[in-house]
Amino acid sequence: MVQRSAARYVQNDYHYTSSVTNMLRELKWSTLEQCRYQASLTMLHKIHNKQVNVDHSHLTTTLNNKFLIPHSKTKHHMNSFFPRAIQLWNELPIEIKDAPTVPAFASGLNSFMLFN
């Protein structure tokens, strides 16, 4: 809702028949959902590469640099950071996951999200 209001403000177009969706496309803004995905995946990349001090001993990797999704007994846990981010991570191509730096990871992630 805030993003849509901001698009109207930036475009200075408040007419009721104007398409805010077209305004967002024209501005080439990422959706807030995409921003959340990028932030979660970037943090998981930093954790995986030991660039932040977060205990990741419970994370188990498999082939192709995938993580096993932790067992969850509740929806609350399943929607918490690690299970949610790991599901997104496991969908990424190996080239993006193996990026050596955060900027390289972010660049690969941006181009991957453009095509999905």
C-alpha cells in the first residue's frame, strides 16, 4: 500500500483511472516481497560464508550447496527465518549460491529474479 502511494507521488498522478501497476513497472521498482526475499537470501549467504556471527551449526548442506530444511512442528517455526530462507535458497542456481562476495551474489540474485 505504501509503495503504491509512493509511486503515485513520484509520478504525480492521482487520477482514479490511472494504473498504479503500470506506474510501478515504469519506475522499475522491485516489489516489497522481492525486497524481503533478497534480504533473506543475502543474510543466508553471509551466514553460510561466515561473514556474520550467527550460529549455523544446525544447518546441513547437501549436493549442489543446498540446505536441508529444519523439521518444524508448528507453522510459526516453518515461517521463521531459517526454514523460509532455506526454501528460497534451494531454488537458486548453483552459480549464484557459490558467489564469492556479497555484491556478486546480489548481482546474480537480481538477474535471477528478473527472469522468474
